[in-house]
Amino acid sequence: MRRLILVAAVALAFPAYAQNAATVNGQAIPQSEIDTMMKAMSSRGMEDTPENRKLVLDQLITGEVLSQEAIKQGLDKDEETRMLIENSRKEILINSLISKWMEDNTPSDEDVDAAYKELVADTKDVKEYKIRHILLKDEDEAKKLLKEIKDKKIDFAEAAKENSIDVGSGQQGGDLGWAEADNFVPEFAEAVVAAKPKVIVDEPVKSQFGWHIIEVLDERNIEAPSKEEAAPGLKQVIQQEKLQEYVEGLRKAAKVEETAKK
């Protein structure tokens, strides 16, 4: 009994020692530091095992050795180094603030409902198009190839593979898949909207990339995803918008005096 009391007394007298994973030249590496790093690394897929904890501890020991050597050489007093340390400190604080804010401000069901209604309204009467194109540098070359395609001297897909400077789509026979017209540069988008399905656009279309031979293969109205499918993305968008409002509110409330010369 007396031995148990003595052991307990020693543990109470040296709680910090019991919580240290190691010391480097007398500087403690707390067990809690390993726990924190393991938690962060576990969120990225690393298993919390004794072997991985040993790896983390080895990294912390090496880091402490190098940190002590940097201080020994006076690098912690270097102006640029001090600025980098301060910037890192601020970045950590900012990330912690944002994480806490996001945990405390999960979008409500009402927010998601309103955002979904807006999404449905935005997709009403919006079309997407199945498009293929051939991109060429020279207008005359584009006109010549367009005539050959229309005269059926060469197949569109083969012409794209052999001539398109848009290598990615060219190897797919010019196929760009399904997309909204607004996904493309304005000149291209206008030609797509004006085109008739399964009819090659009459003239090559000029854009910043060159000259396009365009064919709209099909078109369809966009269907809004179900609420269940859309909910995760909507929650993220809502949170980001509210976070932006939160940041702007903090800036407006802050007393800012710009003294840097312009």
C-alpha cells in the first residue's frame, strides 16, 4: 500500500515528464504533439499505429535538432527569417479560425432548400450541346478542309485526327462531348447556339486559338440534379459565400490605415 502511494506521489510530482515522448538537449517533445500530428495525418489516410507514431516521433526529434541548431547560429534573429516565422504563425491562426467558423456555421436545411430552388430555376431552358470541331491556324486551310468535308472527300473525324491542332480533341475525331455553349470562347459559343444539329457550320469560325470547323451533333435541355445529388455541392457553395461575407464584415469593422507608398 505504501509503495502504491509513493508511486502515485511521484507521478503527481512529475506530470510533465510522464507526458513527454522525448527530450532533445533538455527540450521536451510532448506526447500531445505526436497525438496532434497523428490526428492530422490520419485524416489524410495514414493509420494510427505504433510504427507510424515512431516515424512521427523521429521526424519531431530531427526537427527539434535542426531548430535548435538554427537558433544556435542566430538565425531566429534574422529579419527575413523572423518575418517568415510570423507569416507562418498568422497562416496557422487563419486556418484555425476558418476551420472553427465552418464547424460552427453548417448550412441549415432551409439554406439548402433555397439554394436548390435557385439551381432549378437557373437550369430551366438552358441547353447543352454535343460538339465536335477541327482547329486550324490558317483561314484558307480551314476553308479548303471544310469544303472537302462537305463534298464528302474526307470524313470529319479522320480530318480532325489528321489536321486539328487541338491535339486532345483531334485524337477523338474532334469530339468535345456535351457542354453548355458558355463554356467556350464567345465566338465559338455564338456559332454553336446558332447552328442546326447535325449540320456543319457554313464557314470556319475565328477565335483567339485559330480557325474552327464546327459541327453540333445534338442538343438537349439540361436537367437539374436531384436535391440529394446537389446537396453536398450546395452546402459547400453556401458555406463559401457566408464565409466571404464573414471575412468582409471583419474587414469593414477593422480600422485600417494604409501607409504604404503607391
